[in-house]
Amino acid sequence: GENVEQHPSTLSVQEGDSAVIKCTYSDSASNYFPWYKQELGKRPQLIIDIRSNVGEKKDQRIAVTLNKTAKHFSLHITETQPEDSAVYFCAASENSGYSTLTFGKGTMLLVSP
Amino acid sequence: EPEVTQTPSHQVTQMGQEVILRCVPISNHLYFYWYRQILGQKVEFLVSFYNNEISEKSEIFDDQFSVERPDGSNFTLKIRSTKLEDSAMYFCASSEAMGGGEKLFFGSGTQLSVL
């Protein structure tokens, strides 16, 4: 089955800096890669996703890149703000059938003012 | 914005007892899921459900677990004879369609503590 590894487990940055979280996956059939943000005590919320026919996707300060050859994808947050502080999860799945999401272990991002 | 709701937010039970975790998926969604997260570990898939039957389940979802859609709005996870290692955050999720390419919307979770 799919295995998703996520790094780093914690990431501390100063406000205004960029943050990068990286994930690798094992199943070459995976072609859907969402990122979820979970604030303390709240539900995981989808912030951005990318499908395998695209190498990069951007939404304001958030971008995701995908390298299918290397089987890794990354979340980039620019101009970080304290409210970006949360746990971020990457996930992967096949875009077909009954395939389900396999999650990474999560990255706790701390943005200091 | 529609949300997946879960009750209770916290559940404490004695080992060996049965618990039922409840979820109300988003009303126009047809596919329902349970995931769990043991403290400090990955979010793990348990089961998916569609058209009143299980679509897929993981190796975690053994005979101790069952799911049900008792009416038109609720989706429940029953854990029989709870064990210490069942302590985790349990997330319900729903989506409009099945498949990894569909966006999952999560509930805020039920923290289960087995003593």
C-alpha cells in the first residue's frame, strides 16, 4: 500500500519568512495530493491540492509542487503569519475507484511574531 | 459553510466497554469515512461507506469495529470491547463522490480515552 513520509515534524520560522514542508510517497499510481491544515483543537481543513497532471499550483501565499518522477511533493508558504501556525498534513491517493487518502505524520509549524 | 459534525467531542470509557461515536456528514455528500489519529502518529484510514455498505476498510478495522447509518443523517462508529490502544482522536469525514480525487471534509473529531 501507499506510504507517505513527511518532513520536518516541527518547523519554526519568523513572521515573514517562507516555510517549506516536504512529503514523499511510495505508490507510483498515486495521483492526487491534498494538504490539510489543522489548528489546535479544530478539524483538518483542506488548504490546497494538486493532481498529477500539474507540476505546481498556487493560491495566494500557498503553493504546492509535485515531482512525480521523484515521488515527492512540497508545500510552500510565503510571507508567513502567526495565524499560519498549525499542524499541516500531506496526503496521497489514487484518483480512481475507492482509493482512500494516506496521510503523512504531520508538521507542526510555529510562526513567531 | 456546511460542516461535518461529530459528537461527543470527548469520550472517556473503561476498557472492555462499548462506545458509539456519532457523526452527521454534510447533507448532500454520499460517501462517509472514519479515520483515527493516535497521539503523535499519522492520521489513519479506518473505513469508507457508501450506499449503506462498507466500500473499503483497513486492517485496523477488524471485528471490533462496525459502522452504521441508522437514519438519513447520522453515521456512527461502534467500537466493541474497547482496549487501551483504541485511545485516539477519531475523525469522521464525508465527500460528494468516492475516490482519492474527491475533497474530504473532516469533522472536528472525538477524542476517545480508554482507561
